[in-house]
Amino acid sequence: MIKVSPSILSADFVNLERDIRALSPAGADYVHIDVMDGEFVPNITIGIPVVAAIRKITELPLDVHLMIDRPVRYVDQFCDAGADIVTCHVEADSHENILAAIDKIHVKGKKAGVVVKPKTPASAVLPFIDRVEMILVMAVEPGFGGQKFMADMMPKVRQIRGYIDAMNPGCELEVDGGVDPNTCKVCIASGANVLVAGSAVYKAADIPARIRELRG
Ligand code: DX5
Ligand code: ZN
């Protein structure tokens, strides 16, 4: 079964509680929270207090995507705020420090993942693959919602699906960026099992129907 992780970056922040409470009855599997620091990406979004506030209003697992430099500095705080899955970009620090971040997330009893930007090759996940519960492949340059899906990322998704099947079959494979009722199909065919969707969910007239469509 394909899971859908709606990105609240496309929610109405004035009505964030309403837009998050809508997700569970609509059949969403996770809530995707995009954390940006204005350094790793050219945008600033949601931080630790907002994750803690969101934790109070939903039982859905919080899928926290850290687009921040040197995430090892902050993973403990995101876990304490209520994140269930914390993903760190492999480009954001040294291998040693990304491994240290993964260990800290696990010590908190949470799931850890690594993320690759579009220009980062599939092989960049190999140092981490046996230590994570999720690998996230970006299908847009991180920083903004509503960008065009990069179909040329799909060979990388296939390649990582091959690594996962061989080395860590329980690991989830998530795609983020530009996923809609059309592009979801090639993501699923390429081996993804979790799809992030921001604008496709929150711009839909019927969110439950849209989430069903995104499952392919
Ligand atoms: C982009 C974020 C995405 C974004 C997806 O940096 O990581 O999660 O919100 O938005 P859509 O689905 O609109 O491309
Ligand atoms: Zn994201």
C-alpha cells in the first residue's frame, strides 16, 4: 500500500490547525513538515515550537524533513518536540556527523532517514542505508512548494529501490516534490512507497479523493 504524506508547506498557515486536522479523516498516512533554515536552502519555514504545537493536534506520525545545515545540532530537539520520523540531507554535513544525527534520533526512539537533493547520486545513500528507516529522494530542488516534478529523478529512485531491496528491505522510500495524480504513477512504478504532496493535496477541492488518487 502506498502511503501519502501531505506537506503542510502548502497549507493555509492562518488555519493551520484546521488544515492539519483535515488530514487524518482524509486518509493521510503521515504529516510532512518542511523545516528550512535559510542556509541549507534559500527559504525559512517551520521550527521546533511549531512541531511541538502540531504534535498536540494530530495522532498521525510527523514526518519531519530537515533542510538545515548540520542537523546533528537540532535532531534531539525535533524528537523531543514530537517528530516520529526525522530525515537529514546527506549534503548538510560530513558522513560522521550525519551518522551521529541518525544515532541521536534512534536514541530518542524515533525513525531516522536520509535525503538526497536532485544533483546528488543514488550512491550517496550507501554509507547510511543499513542504519535508516527511510530514504527520501527530492524530485525538485528543496526550498519551495509548487515546483515542477523532475521526471529525470526516477532512475535514481529505481536504483535506490534496488539498494533497499538488497540491503534493508524494511526501509521506506519516499519521493518529495511535484507529486500529483499524474506524476505519482511513475514514482510508484519506480519503487517509491511514500509520496509527499503539498500543493496537490491542499489545492484539491476534495482532499480525501485526492489522497486516494495519489496512491496510484
Ligand atoms: C520542498 C519541500 C516539499 C514541498 C512539496 O523543499 O521539501 O516537501 O513542500 O511541495 P509540492 O508537493 O507542492 O511540490
Ligand atoms: Zn519536504
